[in-house]
Amino acid sequence: MQSVVVLFVMSLLVFVGVYAIGNPIDILINPQADQIDRERAIAALGLDKPLWEQYLVFLKGALTGDLGRSFVHATPALGLILTRMPATMELAIAAMLIAVVLGIPLGLWAGLKPNGVAGRTIMAGSILGFSLPTFWVGLMLIMVFSVMLGWLPSNGRGPTMLLFGLVPVSFLSWEGLSHLVLPATNLALFKLALLIRLTRAGTRESLLQDYVKFARAKGLSNARVIGVHVLRNIMIPIVTVIGLEFGSVIAFAIVTESVFAWPGMGKLLIDSINLLDRPVIVAYLLVIVTLFIVINLVVDVLYSALDPRVRLAEAKG
Amino acid sequence: MRPVPVPRRLAAAIAIAASVALGVALTAPASAQELKIAVAADVTSIDPHFFNLFPNNNIAEHIFDKLVQMDADSRMIPGVATSWKTLDDRTWEFKLRRGVKFHDGSELTAEDVAFSINRVPTVPNSPGPFSAYTKAIVGIDIVDPYTIRFRTAAPHPLMPNDMSTIYIVSKKVATGAPTEDFNSGKAAVGSGRYKFVRYVNGDRVEIVRNDAYWGEKPPFARVTFRIIKNEPARMAALLSGDVDAIEQPPTADLARLKSDPKFTLTSKISHRVIYFNFDHLDRSSPFVTGKDGKPLEKNPLTDVRVRRAISKAINRPAIAERVMEGQAIPSGQLVSEKLFGHNPALKAEAYDPEGAKKLLAEAGYPNGFNLTIHGPAGRYVNDEKIVQAVAQMLARVGITAKVETAPMGPYSGRASKQEFSFHMVGWGASTGEASSPLRSLLATFNRDKGLGAVNWGRYSNTRVDYLIEQALQQVNDENRMIMLQRATELAMADLGIMPIHFQFTMWATKKNVAYTPRTDEYTLAFQFRPVRQ
């Protein structure tokens, strides 16, 4: 119920916001067109109606699952976003994988040996990951690995294949994978730094807890203490952050997508904003809101798996 | 939901490796088989009548034919039509080339031409229709499969120019086809130099050579247009060798491109003039104030001496040399040298700050006034920097100028409602002649006549209007040329608008590829050719 209200408010805000920026016809129509052509084009897109009426038309369509047609692509806005979604999802998942697979072990290491050379290097590196702007790092990656070394392609998505005969993905071929490496790394850096710091802080804190001391006193092996007692306890905040950050990775892959010309939905959003293609902008933001809602749900479910004290139907308990 | 079995993945990898190897083997001897071009703007549709947008037309130029083509200098040359003439004041006759074949093998005839012209105003939801170029036609007569006549309500000398913008689609394939069918390729059947292969929204367009083309066949057999809007990313794609050529290399990298022996920089004067609009309305202009910051009752910009002073205060050669890195030519009129209606007598205003001060004093503003200059951000080459340079130059003659810029969307919305006092815009004479800027920018705003649609400063001069209206109906080329030149001369004497320069369009290529640059800014695959090294 709450989510429906959120979606509704969101659509209203975006609708009014985009309307306030200006009339898309001003930039869409060829300048050579005369006044009458202009009026005709405005009417063709329904932009001559008052704002509330345009919104009602949109709402009526939205209730039947039709979020309107893109002004410039002449295709349904939702369909347009869905065709671009696999590219962004693939990039986001690859970035999150890199962040998790590298971030948690590195953070653990830095937390267990905070004063060692490796621990300090990891922490110093994570500060860089935090503070360097994504677009700059992206360009540097391109300069080094594509322009100077020539190892990896500088932009674009490689050839795609259908996964499960349905979703086009590029990681199934070497060429596709090589296109994925740089943008995914670029997108992962910030999250990687975040996960390192989070894991390290959690590890250091839990090492001082009684249950860890007790476990050691019981004579459990070091691996078991760390693997079960430490890791399991620090996972809850980490899963929360991974969940939330996954949403933001998808929503804010825009910078990486434009630096690497990755044909995802973030790039679509930027292009649509430039052309004031309102149906696409509204549909995009609604999709993202829905995505956040779903991710939060998944995180809640994961909680209960990790922490036996959390139950989904808490009201009963 | 089962994982992809490993053998299939392996097979796929082998297949790709094999195709790459094969590709190399095939391309190696000729070395001129494939061309990859990075373009700077998004292609929104393959339907050539849906949206009159530069990047869409750029692709349509490859797949579809037109009756009339434009050469690299924006001069009309025969396309599908071999010749054209007026039968009387109100009838144009076009003779069609025989044996022009669509990509599906069917022949292109007058039926297809008539169908295409009739389709233009009927494409649903078009945000930018081509109807401006077909509306003069009130009747179409198909005399025989290779002869077509267009009847107009009034004499219409620009018919060939109009026909140089209308792409011919196949009646058989495109009847009833929605825009989606063009994007998917189903209806994207033209008769142009290349055949449509694939369009991936926001990513790429792939085309392959049409070996049955009636004219000269292009050197490259396969062409991929990659859409890379981000400037450094486009540059990196060239530097890393991922693409063979890019359009609009960033100005900051020009020096590097010029000195690097691995690349060639090609540039050409564009049909686009960069100019400023004055507020010509008799009112207290919204962004002009006195030196004390209070609004001025009278709008100083309505005084031609003030406009002239502003024009004299601007050092155009300095803007061309420093702001534009030499990639512009100062201008004193609307169309560049090779375009129809260029007036050789009109030179760019000379830089004369003393003269400017004198004129300001004469007009009653010896101490100048305050002014906010508006400009678009990211629409024209170095647009924001030009506006800033102009503001500094005006300060030297006593006009204290502030600068405000905004993206083109909101900017043009405000400019078209006369919300600015002095603002910058650009105009591309896409019909290749001077009536295009004259009728849109300088004719008095008149909805019913369709004149002055982009006359945002609301300049108005009845003599100029008279000449423009006469020229638009003057079928004799020589007379029309004189009228256009004279109208330009009068409007420039008034400084109805103030031209700054013609910008250059640039292309950067690898050394082994050369491009024949074009005035109309198009990046056309068939104008690239391999260079032996």
C-alpha cells in the first residue's frame, strides 16, 4: 500500500518537474518548421492540453500498465526501458560481485591485522576508492588499459547472447567479458571501498566481543572463529548496505554508462532528459522506485535468514 | 531456470573466436572492408519521416535515396531525379532515373515518390515532422513511372531544395508500417548506398553496402555507427583504435590530434551561423538596466546605433582564433561563401572599441548600461565560452555584462517567449541557401504566413519582409539571388541579428582513413575512403 502511494507521489512530482523545465517541442522540432507546424506537433503529442489533463491521461494509461510512448523513439516508454535494463543489470551485478568478492576478504584482513603493512595499504587504497570521482577514474582506466596498453576495449557492450533464451547478456563470450571488465571495475570501486571499511569496522568491533573471546577460550580453530562467529555477526549491516547500494548502483550507473558508452538505462535517462522526453523520464523513475521497493523486501527476507531473532511475521511473536 | 550448460558456452566462445579469425582473414587483403565511426548524438529512429533530427537524417542518408542530393558544398545534384524543371509558375516536373532498385529488388518509381511525400504529414506522434518541405505541394500527378509533377498553390522556387530533404521509402513495404517496423528493420527498405542491418537503441547502427546501388559504390562494405555522446569517451575510442573515425573531436584535444602522426584532423566551414538576437520590442527590456541597477524605461537595443556599437565592440577574429582554436570564420551575414544567396559585399564587422564608445555616447549612453547576456550550454561548439568572451569585450566599451547560460531545452523555451534582452543562438541553413535563415530569423513574426517562426528578437522591417516574400516566389534563380542578397544587406544594415561566425565541423580519423568533409555537418560513411600508407 505504502509503495503504491510512493509511486503515485513520485509520478506526480516528476510530471510537474519535467513540465516546469520547458516545452519539449522547442528542442525537438526542426527549427525550419513554421508556427503552424509547431502547433500541430504540440497537439500531436498532447502537449496543448492543460497539465492536469495530461496527468490524468497518463494516470489512466498507467493503471492499465501503459506508461506512455517516448516522444522521440515512438515506442512505449516502459518497453524501451526494459530493453535497456539487462545491460544495466549486468553491469551492476558484475560491479557488486567485484565489490563483494574483493571487499569482504580485504576488509576482514584489514580488520584482523589493522597495524600490518597490508592492512594499512588496504585502508589507504579504500580512501582513494572513496574520494576519486567516478568519471575521472573511468577515463583513467580507459587511458591506461585501452589507449596505452591496448588490452581492453574502451567502450560499448560486446556481442550479447541470450541467457535462458530470454535475457541478452554479454558475459558469456570472451569479447563480451572484455567489454564488461573496465566499466564494472569502475562502477565497483566506490562500493568496494565502502565494503572494505564496513567489514573492517565490524570485524574489529566483534573481535572485542565476549562471544569471540569465549569461542577462542573453547579452543576453536582460528578459521572457525572468524568464519562463523565474526563473519556471521558482521554480515547483517553488510547485507543491508549491499542491498541499498545495489539499488544505488543501478540508479546511478549513469556516470559509468556515459563514460563507457554502455547502452544501459542510465544513458537512456540522460538522453531523455536532454530531449525532455517526459514519458521515458517518468517511466524510468517509476521503475527505479519499484526496484528499490523490491530490493528492500529481499533484504528483509535475508535478515531473517542471517539473524534468527528477526522474524518476518514479528507481530505474532 | 537452469544454468547454461558449459558445452554450449564453450561452443559459443569457439564460434566467436572462429568468426573473429575468419573476419580477420577476409579483411586482411583488402583492409578496407569495415569502418567504425563514433557519432556524437543519439539516433532515435530509423523511420526517415518520423523525426526531422540531425542524427536520424544522418543514418537515413545511407539507407534511403532522395530526388535531389546535396554535394559536400551543399549544392544540389541529381539523386533519383535526373533532372527537374518548372512547366509553368505552379508546376514542377521531376524526371526519375530508370533502374533504381530498392534493397528488396523492386524498382523505385514515381508511385513510391508520391507515396513518400504523402506519408510525411501522416506519421503518427511525430515530434518534428518534415511537413515544412511538403506542404507547398497541393497536388501530385504521376505522368508515367519515371515522370512526376508537383502542383503548388503559389510559385515555389524551393521545390528542389525541399526535395533534397525527403527520403523515398518503398510503397510496397512501408504502406501501413508504423515507425517501429523501421526500427526493427522490417520496413527499413530504401534504395540508398547501404542496407540496414541492425539498430540497437542508444548503442549502434550497423549497415552493409548495397552492391546494386545505381551510383558510385562506396569503398567500405560494412559500417558500424557507434553512438558515443561523451566527448572524452569518443576521443578515447579513437585513440584506443576501437573506432576508425569520430565526429566532433573535443576542442581541448585539437592540438594533440594535429601533432599526432597517427591521426588526421579534417574540418570544413559549416552552414551554421552563430549569431546574437537583440530585443527589438519597444518596452523596458527585461535584462537591461542603467548603471545604477534600475530598469531603463526605454529599451536601448531598439536604437541601431547601440546595436552597431555592440557589434563594433566584439573582436570576432579573436573569438575565432582563441575561443574556437581557429575552427571558425568571422561573419557579417547569414550564409557562408559557397551557399546560394551569399552576399560577397558583406564583411564581418571590424573590431573598433573607440567607434563603439562614440556611438554609445551619440545614442545617449556615454557611460554604457548593464546587460545580462544569455546563451545555450552545450548546444554549439564552445557556446558558453563565446558568450563569456562577448561579455568581456562589451565591458571594455562600458556595457557591464553578466552571463547566464542554460541547456537548450529550457533556454530556447524562454528565448522564444522574448524573455531575454540579448542572447546567442545558431542557425544551420539546411536547405543550402539564404532564404532559410531570412524567412525564419528576420522576416516579421507572422503565424498565418508561416514567417519569422524563430524571429525571437522580433525584428521587423517591411522592406526586408517584402523582399523575402518576393524571393520565396521568384522562380528565376538570378533574380531570386539578388533579392536574397539585398534582403540580407538591409537586415544586416539594421543589425536585425548580429552574426559572429560560421563554425567549422570537425572529424578526426586514423591515418589510414580519409574523409571528404561536408558543409551540412553530416558524417557519411560513403565519403570515407581508405588511404594507402
